[in-house]
Amino acid sequence: MFLAEQATEAVSTYEHFDIFMVIFTILIAAGLVRLLLQRPRKNVFAIGFGTVALLVFIAADVKMVSGW
């Protein structure tokens, strides 16, 4: 009986901060693309850091959206 009551309660976990997470992910992706398109010298440390940050934010976005 208790499990059936919980299944009927559809509670959304959406918060306004979720929009900022998506915007930050887009900004990180744009910055990483900009770093990858540099011609004379590429900053390998910045590319690596941006890649790791983008992967973390994408994973957080996927987890966030799956909770909606």
C-alpha cells in the first residue's frame, strides 16, 4: 500500500538553478571549441581542463534532467 502511494505522487525536482547549469554547460562547450580552433599555439592544459569540466557538467545535466 505504501509503495502504491509513493508511485502515484509525481513530484518534479525542477529548480531555477537548473537553467544556469545548462547555460554553464553551453558556455564551457563554446570555450572548448574556441580553444580547439586556435591556429598558432594551442594551450593543451586549457583544452584538457575544459574537456574534463565539460564532461562533468554534461554528466550533471543528464542526471539533473533524468530527475525531472
